[in-house]
Amino acid sequence: MLGINKMAGENRTQESAEPLAPVNVPGPETINENYETVGSPLVDNPLVKCRNVNVHYGEKQAIFNVNIDIAKNEVIAMIGPSGCGKSTFLRCINRMNDTIDICRVKGDIELEGQDIYNRSVDAVELRARVGIVFQKPNPFPKSIYENVAYGPRIHGLVNRKSDLDDIVENSLKRAGLWDEVKDDLDSSGTGLSGGQQQRLCIARTIAVSPDIILMDEPCSALDPIATARIEQLIADLSKNYTIAIVTHSMQQAARVSSRTAYFHLGKLIEVGETEVIFTRPLHSLTEAYITGRFG
Amino acid sequence: MDLSTLVLVLIAVTVASYYGGVMRSQALAGPLGGIKHLAALPSYYGFMAVIWTVVPALILLLIWTFTESSVIANMVIALMPPEAANLGEGELSLLYSRVGNVASGIMEMDTLGEAYRPAVERLVELDSFTAHFKPLLVITLAVTGALLALKMASAKWNVRYPVERTFNILLFLSSGIAVLSTAGIIFSVLFESIRFFQQIPLFNFLFGTEWSPQIAIRADQVGASGAFGVVPLLVGTLLISAIAMLVAVPTGLMSAIYLAEYASKKTRDIVKPLLEILAGIPTIVYGFFAAITVAPAIRRAGESIGLEVASESALAAGLVMGVMIIPFVSSLSDDVITAVPQSMRDGSYGLGATQSETIRKVIFPAALPGIVGGVLLAISRAIGETMIVVMAAGSVANLSINPLEAVTTVTVQIVTLLVGDQEFDNAKTLAAFALGLILFLITLGLNFMALHIVKKYREQYD
Ligand SMILES: Nc1ncnc2c1ncn2[C@@H]1O[C@H](COP(=O)(O)OP(=O)(O)OP(=O)(O)O)[C@@H](O)[C@H]1O
Ligand SMILES: [Mg+2]
């Protein structure tokens, strides 16, 4: 894995002749408030449209003026050094930041043309449409069945037990966990292995049929085999869902995503086709990061 | 030299020995080129010297103090005239205290008779001997110990091991004291209870429905044989505890949920200390409050709607006890609720659950075992509570579950039984021990269950 080093920007060398960030001093001051993302952050007919998004934790600003679109049924990866605001931005999309007292989000985020921060929008309903999977698997201390049934139950998606059974079975199947747990759905979700727990959390999220699934480093607590399974799962899910995934692994971003966004110190530096980002990045900071010179 | 001066001198010697040890280690380290060449840090040398100073001196002091009186008594009694040897134990000790009085000049020699002069003189002699030599010997031993430790100190010998070991033993002894006193209390209660059950059959005690512990104090009294059925007391105790829990559990739990999940940090910072003040009020004040304010209020309210209410009612005591226990329940529940990891909440919110759904369906079930444990602990407090019920519940042993009547509890009866003059082997007095035993067994059982549940719950998130 890549090391984590916020200050490593100083190691940049002269050879990357990208004019957007002056060489040798790529501190936050060189990319000012009005910095414009390079590459192709915007798409036609976006599912999610983010404009001028700024996020503060108390006095501290974590996200600066981010503009980005997410297209339907794409997998978009978000990469960048630790602390650059990937999680913060991801959590804006389903208003999970509302649960943090000191967090304030400004700007427009639209889901299918509807401003999700509008007063008339219920964050609770929004989160049913935009599911989230966290870095650390967090199954409820309930049975496997109850974990998956939780969402459909609270949203009143089903009336009959048999319908619920179907949803649970389907979700577990799509999360690739069904074969392993079908005989003990009543045992506790916390008793599963880390990788199984993460797939259970994904099943739980799928069970409420969201439009978008946000994933915040879903594999960082998992071993390579479990990681490979989740990546396969993401590829399968991408047929039906739109997925935004934060990851620290370049290889993972390259494997699962069609577009990649690179964040740096709260700013969105570059967005482009994953292939382009990893082979011919436009921005020197992006290049420095993906070639492992810092981050 | 009296004991307090002796202790002061010992403390001075101890402090000196600590610095002596530290300085000695530095002196040892000097020629070697610094403290890092010592086997242990200088403070350990200091502690080593302290141990050598204090431990032998204290042991001597303790042994001397505890054996002194009996040794002296034996030596003095040996010098008494032969007729003294024939006296019984009680009379002998009476005689010995008279010898003591003469020796200290409170009584004249002639009250005893010349035959006792050698004994008296011996006592005077021995007393002055111990008064002078005990402190001297103790201090000498302390100083010798200190000097010995300083002499033994060397750069090679790792004094850390003996010092740590000594501290280990000290800690072990301290915990031993707690355990031993608990065991002591249990056994004394147990033995007295056994004596009680020799007079009153266990069956009658456990299943008797009448409690009137009036028994003949003099042999010629008639008609008062006493009834020792514990059932009315247990019912009364349970009734009052149940009322208390009805008040405390919902209120405490809901305030805990409010504080842990809804309250802003500012509100929490104000409300939590206020709740804890409630826990700091002495129970006798609650008792007052129950007897003087709540009980009459209930009575008046009851009468205004045509109910007959006793002036001392289970309801008054239970309500006030419930209020007393609220902070207990709320702070324990608050702890377990806040201990539910944030990731559980995130998981639930992330699925589109509202705050109240999250609390009801995720947080509360996850915290439930801990809450149950807390409630059980609260119940055992309610059952053992004395002051409020003594003041507000009355002492009439009604077998009733009507909360408007006066009832009595196990604790109240223990107090009533032990107040006043009785002989100690009287069934009435011994009954208090049997009640104590019952109380102890109940609370022990509850605490045991509570701890077990809480422990099981702890394992869940690790
Ligand atoms: N709850 C919070 N309260 C205050 N500041 C926060 C909070 N969460 C994040 N921050 C700050 O916001 C900035 C961005 O954090 P964020 O968690 O979004 O980074 P990240 O890119 O996800 O990092 P990582 O890769 O390590 O997960 C950081 O500087 C962090 O200190
Ligand atoms: Mg993060």
C-alpha cells in the first residue's frame, strides 16, 4: 500500500511540467479558492449533480468548492491522500454529515434534479435512495436475517413475511453471501468474518433498493481474497446501481471504476476516465499521487 | 513518648531514608558515569530504604502493642497471692483492673491489701518499662533498617524486583482486608442466624405469615411468645421496591435516552450534574421529604377522592425511593447507551432510519443487557434502602399489597429489633441477624445476576 504523508508534496520534482500548479510549492495556497477542476468532472444527464460544494467542520473547511457529476450506472472512484476530504464529500451525497453536529454543507447537490439539501427533502428518505457502506463492517448485533430485513421493515416495503424472505434472500444472493449463510440466517451478524460482515452490510444496503450506493473504503479492513470478492460484487452491482467508492488502493480504483476523481486537501483536482487518470493524468498533483510520489 | 510522637518520628525517619536511598544511589552512580549504569532507577533505591525502615519497625510495633497487655497481665497475676489463682475468669479480671487502678494511683493500696504489693509494684515497673523501651526499640529498629538498606545498596543489584514485590504484597494485603472483612461480616451474621434458627424453626421463619416479634423479656411474663414469619416483611419490601422501580426505571431510562441521544452538549452539561446532585442527597433527607411532604399529600389526595389512606403508606415511601434511584438508573443506562458504538448509529441512519427508529430498534436492543444489569443493581439498592422506609412506610407488619396501607420492610424491622435494650441471645435480637442474612442473600443474588448480564454484554462488541 501507499504510505500516508500529507507533507510529501515537497518531494515533487521539476520534471512534471504541468503549469496548473507551480512546481516546488504545491501547497494549498497554490490551488486557490477558485481552483477549477481539470479533466471532465461534468457529464450529460447526471444522476447526481454537485455544484460549489463547501463543507466546514466548525471553523475548519474540509471541502472547497467542488463541482462534479455522477452519471447513472457508473462506478466512480474517489482517491486522494488521507484527510483530503473524500469521506466528507461522499457523506454529503446522502446527508450523513447531518449526524455530525459541527458539520455544515453549503452549495447545491441535486439527485435527479432535486436539491437534496432543500428543506422539503427528508434526509431519511434520501438515505433510503442513497445507501452507504462504511469502512469498518458494522452489522447490527442482530441475526443475519434481521440485519438485512432492517431496512425493508423500517421503510414498510413489505407486508408479508414471504415477501420479506424474498428480499432477504435476493439481497444476500446479490451480495454473494447467500451460499455461506443460508443455513444459519438466525445466527448473529456479528459472528461472521470481517469479509462476510462487509458483504452482509452491502446486502443490508441493497435490501432497500437504493439508486446509488456510496462505499467508503469498503475493503480496507479485509484480506486480499475478501477484497477480490467485494470487487467482483461491485462489478456485478454496477449493472443495476450507481456506485461511488472511496479507496486508498490505486489498483482497486483502476479495477472497479469507470471514472476516477482525485481530491487533494479538500479540493477536487482532477476527474477523468479511469484509464486516462492512471495513464495520462492532466494535473501534476494527480500524477505525483498515482505514481506513488506522495499520498 | 506517646504513640503519635512515635509515629511522627517514624515518618521523619522514613522520609530521611528515602532521600538517603536516592542519594546513595547517585553516589554509587557517580563514579560509574551516570544513573544509566545503575541496575534500577534512584527512586527504587529510595523505596528500598523505606521498606527496610518501615516494615521491621511496624511489625515490631504491632506485635508489641497487641501482646503487651496479655504478657504484662500474666506476669502480674503470677505475683498475686495464691487465693487469686482460685478465682474465676470474671473475678480475676475485676481484681486485675483493681490492681491496675492502684498502680496508676487512682486507688489506695489498702483497698487491696498488702498481699498484693508485689503485683502492684511489678505492674508499675512493667508499665514504665514499655513506655520507655517500646518507642526506643522501634525507632532503633527503623534507623538500623535504613542504615542496613543503604549499606546493602549496590549498582549491580536490581532493587526494582524486591521493591515491586513488596508493593505487590502490600496491594494483595489491602485487597485481602476487604475480602476478609466481608467474610467476617457474613460469618458473624450466619452464626447468629443459626442461633436464631435453633429457637425458631427455619420453616416458620420463611413461610410464616405473621410477624410480631414480641417475646417474653422476663420469665414470668405470659402470652407473648412472638411470631417470626418473614413473609409480610418480604411482601412489604417487594411492594415498596416495585413502586420505586415503577417510578425510577421509566424516568431514568427516558432521561438517559434523552441525554445520550437528543440533548445538545450544552443541555447535557447542565442536566447531568443536576441529576447527580439527586444522587448525592442523604437518604435521611429523602426520608423527611417522604414522611413530611409526600405522605400527607397522598393522604389528602386520596381522601379527597374518597379513598382511605394510611398516614404512612407504601406509596409515599416507594415514590420517594423511586426518585432517589432515578439518577442511579439514568447514569448507568446513559453509560451503556453511549457505549453503543457510533458505527451502529451510522449503519442505521445510512439505511434511512429516523432517530427514534434507530434508538428503538438498534441502540436500545444493543444496550438492553447493560440496562437490565443497571436496573437489577438499582433494585438491590431499593431493597436495601432503610432510612426512607423507616421514616415513611411505618412499622406495622401488614400482609398487604395495597400501596395505600402502611407496610413494613426487612430493613425497618432490623432497625426496630435492634433499637432498645435486649439480651443478646434473645430470639428477638437474633431475628435481626436472620433478616440481615435474607437481605444479604437477596441482594447478593441480584448483584450476581446483574454483573453476569453486564459482563456478557461487554463481550459483544469486542
Ligand atoms: N467529525 C469531524 N469533526 C471535525 N473534523 C473532521 C471530522 N471528520 C473529518 N474531519 C476533518 O475533515 C478533513 C477531511 O476528513 P475526511 O475524513 O473526509 O478525509 P478522508 O479523505 O476520508 O481521509 P481518509 O483517507 O484518512 O479516510 C480532515 O482534515 C479531518 O480532520
Ligand atoms: Mg475517509
